[in-house]
Amino acid sequence: MSRLQVRSYSSPVSSRAIDLLTELHGHMGFGTLRPELAHQLFDEMLGQPVPVSVRALNGLFAALARAPPSTACTDGPALAVDLFNHMARAGRRWMTAPTIHTYNILIDCCHRACHPDLGPAFFGCLLKTGVTTSPITYSSLFKCLCDMKRTEEALDILLHRIADDLPNVISYSVILKSFCDSGRSQLALDLLRVMAKKGGDRSPDVMSYNMVIDGFFKEGEVSKACDLFHEMIQQGVVPTEVTYSSIINALCKARAMDKAEVVLRHMVHNGVQPDVVTYTSLIKGYSTLGQLKEVARLLKVMRSQGVMPDIVTYTLVMDYLCKHGRIKEAEEIFYSMAVNGQKRDTVSYSIMLHGYAIEGSLVQMIDLCELMARDGVVPDLRCFNILINAYAKYGMMDAAMLFFKDMLKQGVKPNEFTCLTVISAFCKMGRMDDAMEKFNEMIDMGVPLDTEVYMCMVEGYFNLDDSIKAKEFITKLKNRDIHHRPRKGN
């Protein structure tokens, strides 16, 4: 904060207070304001003989409310509340009386600091002072009440306990969001229609409609969401690009592709240009339904509109092609990405590795690993699991173990899938010493071992007619109370 923002006084002592406020803001800007330091500077500031300007304090509290978490101070909003309470305990003589802006900031801080229970307390203090409230006050109060799952209480205050001209569309939208987030979008719709009747500053805007439409989609109420979308247009509320994209995405997830296409045409007709996110939602929808012709059509349409596919679009199409055995087509897209200015990432590489693994193209997998290294892309757990599994599947365990060692060298920790892949392959080959070594190694690394791993060891020892060790593993399985878990990582 500059000195121009702080009330100036002629005495040299008040100049010190200004310096302290400036220092507090400086530490916030550099992320070095520790709570202990804040209290120290604040106490010194309150120790000056001239009362601190409430405007200056409001600026400090507002800055703390917006301060991102840092190593020094993880919760600026909580610190603002703490400093105000400390100041209040010191006595009002240290400051001019708090204003409506002070209380608005503090109630908002309670919401931001995840201490919503303090919000109503500050609101009660505000009412006792006789200071006039504002729409911002109620919006912040409603956020706190909704955080505490007291949405009905917030609604009661909104509709019955405050002057009709105080709440605005933001105040209503806080409650709309809470209803939608808790799966009660029908209640949100009822409130939306109350807003429409009241009109003026309470008329629902595009964001209000977006919330409720999105809420219905999340609850699987596709028809209600679509009806509300059309009602929104009839009310003269103009959908934005975000509105259209959100609706199209939700319809595609619901596999209602015909309806999604209708919304797309409406979007274009109203002069809103679909972006890459919109087209990607449609491509994903058609890919899920296995309609590759529609995918190809959309790729052609979006390019003709000057919208270039991004990394998400490419990987979606590649994944579909690989899963349906059309590796060559996926390969063409993969190599075209660099030409079209898209940087390939671990997701795109893992998709191609998996495609090659499905058809057993181990040489191409090695070539792809070399290209990955040249691209500066570091393999992740999924990439290593695909490589290890592919070579283990063909009994090439020495090569698989080279990838395993490389994985550990790069700091990538194996998971249950890695463990099962390696141990299962060794057991099938009768290499029980190697299987036992990996079993112990996985335990040492803290990798969870489920029933399937133990049963692989049991079966491996039985196949070698070593019933003693097989029974030992059965006993271990019973004693450790190991349960089957869904595997991750491939």
C-alpha cells in the first residue's frame, strides 16, 4: 500500500504508523508475512498515540483476505480475523469505529478461512452497532450459512427477514449454488423463478441459469436442464460461449448427441463461435458411441472454422483408434501433432505405447521410448507399467526388468499392477527365486499386495511341487487378512 492510501498526520509518531502499515503490505507482497511478525508490527502500530485510520485497516484486512497461501502464512483471511479480534480486545481508542466495509471484509474472511461459524457472530456485532447493511453483507453472510449446511436459514433470511431491496442477484446466486451443490436443483429452480418475478437487481442473470442447468445435468435431469435452457432464452437472457459449451458437454456425457447437435446449431446461429472445448466434447461423445465417421466430420468442420484441435482432442481420437485396433490411423495423428504445433505429453505417449502393446509391436515401443526421450517427456507410472507388462507378456523378463530398474532410477514408485505383472510373469516361468525377491522388494517399498499376488506365489510353488512354501504363503495370506483390491496403474 502506498502512503497516499493511508490517512496522513502531521506528527512524526503517526508517520511511524504509516511505515508499519507499509511494511505489513510489503511482507504480504513478497509472501514473507508470518503471523508472529504480523502481530508484532500490528501491536507496534496500535501503540502509536494517534488512532489508526479505519480506511487503512480495511485496506490491510482486504489484502489479507485476498492473499494467496505462502510458506510464511498459509491463511491470510484467518490472520485478518485474528488481528481484528486482537485490536478489538485492545480497545476502540486505537482506531476509528469499524465501518460496514470492515464487517463485510471480516464476514467474507470467515468464509474464505473455512470458519463460517464466525460469520454470523460478526453479523450480530454489525447489527448492534446500528451501521447500515449492504447487499455485500448478506452475500457474505449467506456464504457462511451455506458452508454450515444452513441453506434453508439463509433462504428464510433472504425472503422474509430483510428489506426487499437489500439482496441482489449475487445474494440469490449464493443460495442457488448451495442448493445445486447439494443435489437439490429443483429448490434452486423454484428460487430462480422467485427472482424472475421480483425483477430489477434480483433478476436472474446468465450465471444464475448456468448454475441451475448444470445442477440438473449433474443430477441426471437432462430434460429439466434442456427445458430451463429454452426458458432462459425466452426470458431474454443471452447464453454465452460458456453456457453453450457447458450444455453441449453435459448432453454429450449423457450420450444425447442429437440434442447436443441442436444446441450447437443454435449456438452458431446466434453468432457464438464454438471453441476447441465445445468440439472436443462432441468428439468425445461420438467416440464413446463408436461413431468414428462423426468424429472425422467434426474434425473437418472445426478445422474449416479455423479451430485447431488441441492435445486433449488428439488424445481422445488416438485412444479410440487404438482401442479399436486402428493403430496406423492413431500413429498418423500422433506424428501429425508436432507438425500442427502440439507438444506431445505422457498421455499421448502412453496411448500409443498401449496401442503397440495390444498388437505386440515391441520394436515400435522401443522406438517410441527413444522419441519420448528426445522430446524431453519423462515416462510416468502408466508408461512404465505398459512397457513392463508388454515384455512380461511375451516372457522377455530381462527386458521387462530393465524398464523396472529404469522406473526406480527415475523415482517412479511401482504400484499393485506393477507388482502383479512382475511376480505373475516370474511365477509362470517357474522363476520363483526371482518372484520371491520381487515380492520382498515390493513389501520393503511399501507397495500394497493384494490376494492375487499371494495366489500367484502359491500357484507358482505348487507348480514346482513345493507344497511347503505354497502353504506358507496361504498362511501368510490368512494372517495378514489381505483382501482383493481394484488395481490401478495400467
